[in-house]
Amino acid sequence: MNGVRELVRVGLPTQFGEFQVTAFEVPTGLVYLALAKGELVGGNAPLVRLHSECLTGDALGSVRCECGVQLRLALRRIAVEGRGLLLYATGHEGRGVGLVDKLRAYVEQDGGADTVEANLRLGLPVDGRRYDDAAAVLHALGIGPVRLLSNNPDKARGLREAGIPVEGMEPLRTAAHSRNVGYLHTKERRLGHLRPSGEELEPAPSSPPDAVHLLGEVDPPADRPYVVLKYAQTLDGRIATAGGDSQWISGEEERAVSHALRAACDAVMVGVGTVLHDDPRLTVRLVPGVSPLRVVLDSTLRTPSNALLLDGDPVTVLLTTDRSTEGDRKRVRDAGAGIVVLPAGPGGVDLVAGLRALRERGVRSLLVEGGARVITSLLADGLVDRVIVGTAPKIIGAGKEAVGDLGITRVAEGIALRNRSVHLTADDILTAWDVC
């Protein structure tokens, strides 16, 4: 078996169904894990994901890379097909340099180096991985031609050179985060990787725009996050009917962009009125990405214990004031949410204090999705850096507007917007501006 030794085989139930996991010791002394579903020998080439070990992304949920998202997406793809293999390659941490040197490279990146330059500054190889061991495991399993789930042509090349025919590559399309977009661009530009968004595959003209591009340049002040307002409205500027109905103003592609924007930010925030009226989850479901921290402005803790955004992952934090009772704070904590008590402001929670508290928790980018009172207050207080508006081809007449009274009496005093960006989806127009 080419020096490969099978150590143990057992069923492994996962959130994506049951896989047969086999541990192999490979010639270099490392242990590789093969997670198999279905019969892999004979028939058409199975889906195979050769996943390079990444403790920070796979286990700890880091968004400096897209590894954890790719791992779960690959398992899901294999489960949907009902046949395939995920081969987890240990010894590949940090493109083969190891965990500690990868963290040292992160320090260099924080100083301005890209991922290639960071390794070179430390005297490390740009990519020290080899694929002989992976090919040896595939040979031991009796797997011949494969369809490779990867954005990295070097993996296909390495497997072919080691005797595994690769019939084709199927990209893993993931939603970028503002924290890893530079890393992804470097992999594409300097290492020849396919773009995770799949845009290199000649997208249809109506493909949704890149959410990270819509965000603009994320450059947060020292005392608060970079704040992005995002809302959908009708052509006549309404975000809901007079009766409060707002589902669905925008089309599915525009909503997918909203989810991609969530995946690109550290946190997403709404007011308690949105929670009471719409009961949103505020998670990423329409794109393959990481759901951000969920934040609710709720000065008296009216959020119900059964609100959907208190259920499951990710973490939810409620920003409240001393107007909330100890009983309600305990109720919300028991439901799984965090509580931050802040000074009161004119409309509820003091927004400056709230944003400062989020920045202190490590939130660099904040997506605000409503409601109208929150949007209006943030604009009035000069706390917005970017505005993104989806305009739907609908006219409903009287209804609720996104922005209320800002106390502006002359057009010349209006909030100025610059650096306009316009994108089209199948149904809607997306416009984005920086706030002056």
C-alpha cells in the first residue's frame, strides 16, 4: 500500500450525515483522515476534497481564511451527492509551515505584508505542501480518477504528478469576509487560485455583485466600528407598506447580496422594533459564509425569549440600559444572549456608547439593517461610513420610509454621499456610497 498503513475505521455521524472515517499513517509519519460516503471504487469519478489542515479556520472559526467554510461546504457537497471523499491532510497547516510559523506570518501580515511576502520575510516557503501522501492514501483506498473540489490548481497538479488522474476541478464558492479579502486576492493574483466567488467562470450578466466591493474600504475609527447601512426600498422610497408589511420588497438575488454582506462583516445590528415586527434570524443562509455576531439595540429588553435570533449560532448580544430589569436580563441570558448595559440616549441606547462597546469587543465592521429609527439616528449623529440601498421595481404609495426627520431645512445641508457604485441584479438596482 505504498507505505500507507490503515490504523482504524469507524462510522462518524456529523451534521452532514454519517461518514465512514479511516485513519491512515502515511510514509512521512503523519496521520491522514479519510471521510468517505458511498461506494468510491468503480463507476464515475467521485468527488474528492483534499483539505489542508487549518486549526484556526476549521476548529476555531477564524475568518482570516476561508478554510472552515470550505471544509463544511465540501462535506455538504459530498453529502448531497451521496458519494465522495474528504481527505484531511495533517502537516499542511499554514501551507505546510506549521501552526506557530503561520501565526508569526499573521503578525507580518498585520504589518502590511501579503501572505506571500509574510512567509518570505520569515525565511519560510511560500507553499511547502506536497501531495504524495494524499495520493498514496487515495491509491490505498483503490480510488482512481477523481473530480477535485478545490480552488487550487496546484493540488490537481500535485495529485496528477503522484499518479492520481484528476478529471476536473469543481470550485468551492465561498463568500468573502472583509478580514480575508486581501488574503483571497493574493491567492488568486500570486498563487493562481480560482476566485472563490466563481466569477472567473463567466458568470451570467445578472450575477450578484461582490459584497466586499460593495462595502468599500473598511477603515474603522479607533473608537467605533466601520458602520454600513443596508436596506431595501421600493422605487418610491418605501421600506414597508403603511400597515408594516415588508416581505419581500427585493428579489432573491438582492437578498443573497444582503446575506453576503453579513458574511463579510464582523457584526449585524437591528433595533428591537425590527425584532418584534419581523423576527429575523440575521444569519447567513443564502451564501456559503460565516454568520456574524448579532446585535440588538433594546433599551428595555423587549426582545422575546423565543426570538429567532436568540436561537443557535452565532452569538447574540443585546445592548440595553438601566431601564431594563434584572429579571429581563436574566431571562435573556438564560435564552443564550449576552447583555451589555449602557447609558441611555435620546431614543433609547446611547449610540456612541453602543458602538464604542462593540469596538472594544473587536468588531471592526458593522452592518446595520434597520429599522428606520436606528437608521435615522445613526445618520443624524454622523455615525455612518457607507450606505447601500437596494431599489426594487415596485411602487406602493403611502408607506414607511427608511430615513425619518434629520432636522434638515435646506437641501444644501443634506448629508452628502460620494464614490457612487451601481450594480444590477435580475430584478433590483443596488447603489452604494461613502458618507462624507
